[in-house]
Amino acid sequence: MSATINCREFAEYFATPIWGKMTPAYVYEVEGAPFTIEEFYLDDLQKLYPYRIEPPHPDDLLISPKMYDLAISLIQSFNEMEGTPLSERGSVLVFLPGIHEIRCMQESLAKLANQRLQVYPLHSSVTLEEQNGVFLSPVPWYRKVILSTNIAESSVTVPDVKYVIDFCLARHLVCDKDTNYQSLRLTWASKTNCNQRKGRAGRVSKGFCYRLVTKAFWTNEIPEYMIPEMQLAPLSTILLKVKLLDMGDPRSLLSTALSPPNLSDIVRTVLELVEMGALSAKSDGRNQSEDGELTFLGRVLAHLPVDLNLGKMIVLGHVFGCLDECLIIAASHSLKSFFAIPAMQQLEMGSSCLLAFSACLLDRQLIYSVLQVAELYEDLKKRVSQFNMHVLEDSPSPDNTSINRQKFILQIVIAGAFYPNYFFQQEIDQRQACKELNGFNPRTTVRNLPPYSFLYYKQLQSLFRLCGQVKTVSFDCSRAYMEFHRTSNDSGVLPEVTLALQMAHKSFKMELQTYPSEQIEFCTGRRSLAHLKFSRYSSVVMLSRFDPNVSYDRSEQSQQINNLNLITICHDVGHFWGFPADEASLGKQRRLTAEINKCTLSPVTVSLYPNLLCLAPYSETNEESLYYRAKILHMRGNTVEVFFLDFGNTALVSSSSLRELPSDLLAQPFQAHEFQVAGMRPSAQSIILGNKWSSRARDCFVTMVKHQSVIVSLYSILYGVMRVELLLSRESKSTSVVDILVEEGHAVKAEENVDSQVPSGLTGCTDGRLTTVTKSDLLIQISAVTEFFSA
């Protein structure tokens, strides 16, 4: 019998009446013959750790960094305990309460050098490959260290474990008394659980168990037994099973259990099932809070091996005509995530994990998970068919509008299934967000770094190369802002930003080789650099230093843009590229094109890479190809996708056809501009019929403006994109495109966000504190410092 069972409770439950008295059942104990297991407590380990360790407190359930260090020191001491190095070292099993603690311990062990440790996490969320490594024999002369939750107490047996390190903590599923919502809560493990853990050692030789609590704490604070799960876990599924048995009200039947639940828990669960629709009020009106009539929904939920909310989603999917989609979602959410990958490889995969989803299909674990979902899907489909709910096998091919409408219906079904468990996101403080990022685009930028950050420009590029290509590094006091390249059609949050934030969330170690302030000032002849260390300087200055071929004059842009423009390509409703279409600008374009094509052009000599400026050919239909200024967006084998910087359109061309862009042709600013119509957002109807804008809205906008000359009035310049008011010339009067889209129900008028409300003339201005230091002096000082430390 398991060591965690309370024998006395079982004996009393199966008591029999003898001579008018309830006599407990007999308990027979059969002693095994395991190897000796020595127990040690925190009091015995003081000599291993030089610092004083505070004894644990009953209410303080977190593992402190010192306790992690103590466990690591203990693992290191096993080499001395075993004497001479052995080819077969005893394995170590460390019991931790959850996946977060396992990751922390794993990262700490990874820092040890020359310790010859093979570390394996053991948790329900880790990959099958990592779990199988637990049972493999370690490499000769290496020690196997298993970091496990209570899954290794009884479910898993590793025969070669010699040492057990127990933090005496566990996470148990509990039900909140106010919300009836279940969660894993950190608690002290019981003595029976800890004894079960101790028994993992000593299977093949003498074992050692180290409990990281004091002897007094073990005696006085650690409970003998855990509270029975029936008194902690939700009772929803149990009550539905009881109602299926039709053996009386749940209260009476559950009172005969070995550890009956509390009456208040039964009442709360009945109310929850009534709210869900699984139970209805009893016809006789008695015991309404303790019992109810089983509804059709409740009967279906009782037969489905999934969470009740997922089961309700399946039933609602049948009602709204999306049963197949709901079965797939329910099956996938009932099993482990498809995308579980080894912890130490998560960041190494980089942006390829976010961009190349198709490559994941080759992963064995993913294929296995898909097969599991397919099996559960078929099982669920078979079960619901017993209630006359069938998946339509032959359905007509839907168009885009039908697909988007079905997506909206699916959202309604999910919302109805999980009612009332909703999370309401607070309104974002746009002013604070603007202040935090100093006006940079939050979709392309991450921040934070040490003083004199400009010295570490190359190091920063190298550190963030794992995420993607860095466009600029801008500095403000002790902060640095890393901005990633954005292609012409990217409008959402870049995958590079997501990965960079994930690196911070997972405490990914990023180190910079910094320099003392005295050394920095010495290289400039003891001149004060306080204005560089503490003042704000704009990214425009740093761009001039690190990318001299690129320059921006926003005042010139503002003067040019309030004019007639020709739209060349539309990315979405209100988002397009265009170029000035007045006679002066068109004449300038023709002269530039003629100048480019009369020159002797040389092939590109450097290796091609995204954002490389070059000359690329383009032709209309069968006309002769002419060369224009372009930028590489993507490389696809022998072809590249280029963006034409003076027109705003893209094209696929052969990589061999690209030509070098002479430096003198960069003197004229690029003519193409990116525009976003200001003062509107999608209507509810458009959102329902599309991801953001419906296909009808897109068709309407493209029909109005593509390849048309339009009048644009600059509202602001936000993150390099012109926020404009767009006007069409119709019958000798100007008509607002926003008004047309609003009138046809595709859009509604909306205020611009805080960043966009800044007047366009102020966008991108430098801080007033730079007035005492000229731009040229600043560049000279920065150049001197960076060249000194890069030498």
C-alpha cells in the first residue's frame, strides 16, 4: 500500500459492528527490505553554506536564491562524499513545486563549470524527449540530476537515484471559495508525501534524503496528511456524474464518501451548474440550492472527457453551425501544448520559431501531439453523435466573407461557453506609453541600457541579432532604444519585438563589456562628457553617425506632402504608398530616371541582405526595363523582392539584375512616402466580416484611390508614417475618403492616439538641452570616444 494513505481513516471507514460497537478493520503491515536511507535537515547542512540561512516561515512559501545556492552546494558536495571519482555516479532527484522553480534551478546548474552534470526536468509540460532522458543511463563520469515536481513521488520510478533533495513544497489543485475557479496553489507538502519522496532513493544502494527545512519546522509545522482532494477540488464533474446515477440528491450520496466535501462547496457548485445551464430548478421547489434537474446540456457534459466549459462550447458549436471547429478546439485545449520545446532551446530557435511555422511540422513531438488531438477529436465526435449532433462531412467551399463571418460566430460561441469568466483589460494610458518609449514605435522598439550606451552600439547589434536585424539604436539618458527593421507591409507588432520581450521575460542573460567613466573621460582629454551621460539626444544624431547615407528632413517632408499625390500600392484600408504627382515632382522623377539609366551601372559586389540599397529594373508590360532606386525586402533563392523607393511599389527581380547605387544618387530624397489615413477605425460590421477590414471595405477603398491622383493634407508624422486627411476631387469639389467609408458603413470616425496628436512640426525634434552643444561638436565627441574604444 502507498505510504501516503492514511491507514487509520480507511480502517474506520470500513468498520464493522461487533457487540454493539463499531470496530475498525484490521490493518496488516508487510515490511519491505529496502536499503538504508539516511535523513538530513537544514540544521545539518550549515557547514556547506558560508552564509546564515534563515529558517523557513510557515507563511513564506517561496524558495529564496540562498536556498537554490544551498541545493547546488549540496550537489557539488556529493563528489567529496563519494571519495574517488566513480564511472557510475549516483543520480540526484530534486523535488521542486512547479515548472518555474525547475527552470530557475536548471539555469543555476547551467552556470556550473566542469561539474559533469546531466540535468533533466520532469514535468507534465516538458517535451517527451526531455522526459525520456530521465530513464537513460548518464554518460560515464557524469552525474544525472533530475528536477521534478511531485510527479516523481509515485507515478515515476527511477532506479538509480541515490540522493533526494526535498524542498518540502508542492502545488495542489484548489478551488477558490469566492469564484469557484480552480488553480494550482503553493503549499507545504505533508509528511506522508515527503516520506514517499524519500523512498525514491535507496532502491539499489544506500540512499540519502536532504530536507531543506529545520528539524523543528518538520516536527511542528509540516502536516501529517494532505487535505483530501474532494474537499479542495471543484465538484462540478462529480455532481454531474452523481446526477447521472439517479441515486438521490448529491448531498446525501456524497456524504457517504470517505472524505465527504463541505456542504458549502456543494451549494456553490450547484449554483455554478445552474448558471452554466447544466442543471435547472427542481419542479417541486425543494432544496433548490443543493440539487437540481439534469438538463440536456448537463447530460452531454457528463459524457464528455473534457473541461465543462469546453464541453459547453461543443454544444454551442452544434447550435451555431460550427461543431467541427469547436471539436478541434476542445480536443487541442484538453491536451498538452503542441509547441512545447526544451527550455534551453526556446531562445536559441530565435525568430525562425515565430516565422517558419511549417518547419515545426517536422518535429516528432508535434506530430505525436497532433495524432493525440486527432484521436481525441474522433472520440468526441463519436460521443456527441449519440446525442444527434453530427459533423457535416460535405460542406460547400466558403468565400472570404463566409470565412470571416464564421470566425465571428466562433468568437461568440467561445464567449458564451466561458461566461462569466472574462478578463477586462484596463484602458491603456497612451501618454504614459508615449513617455516610456520616448515617442518610438512600440511595435518595433524595445528599450533599457547603461550610461554612455552609444559605446556599446556594436555589442547591442550582436546581442539582438538572435531576434532580428536592428535598424537603429537611439539613446536617451540611461536608456537605449533598439528599433528593428519593418518591411513596407508590416503593420502589427514585429516578431523580433515579441522575441526580444520573451528574452527579458525568461531572464535571458545578456552581458555588455562596459568601461569605467574615468577611462571614457580620459580618452577625450579630460573634457566633461556630462551632456552625453545625462542629457537626451535624438536618434537623428546617431543615425548620422552610424548611417551617413540616410538623412531625414521632416520640415521638407511637411512642405511637400500637402499636395497632389499618386497612390501606387494599397496595403489595407487607409494604408498605402504614394509619391508627389505635381508637375515639378514628376519632372524631377523623370530627370532622376534619365540620369540613372544613362550611367554605366556595375553589378552589386557585396553579399545581398535585407534593406540593402541598390538599383533594380522595372518595366510596364512589354516595355524596355529601366533602373530605379530600390531596397531589398526579401531574398528567395535566385530572386529578390525589392521596394522602389521613389514610387512605393514592389517587384520580384533576378538577383543578378541588381546594380550598385552610386553615392551621388543618394543626394536627392526618396520620393515615395507611406501614408495612413487619420481619424477613422473599422466599424463593427467591418470587423465581423474581416480580420480588421472586410473585403468589401478593401475593395471600396482600392476602387476609389488606386492609381488615382488624390489630395493629401498632413496631420502628423508618426513612426515615419504620414498620418493624413485624404481627399478626392469629384465634380469640382473635394470629398473626404473617411466620410465616404463612414457613409457606406465600413468605418467610424475616431480620435488619433496621443503620439499622433503631437503637431507634425514637432515630431522628431531634439530635446532643448542640446542647445548648448552643436550637432557637429556632439558628433566629433562621439566619434572620438567610439573610435578609441573600438581600436
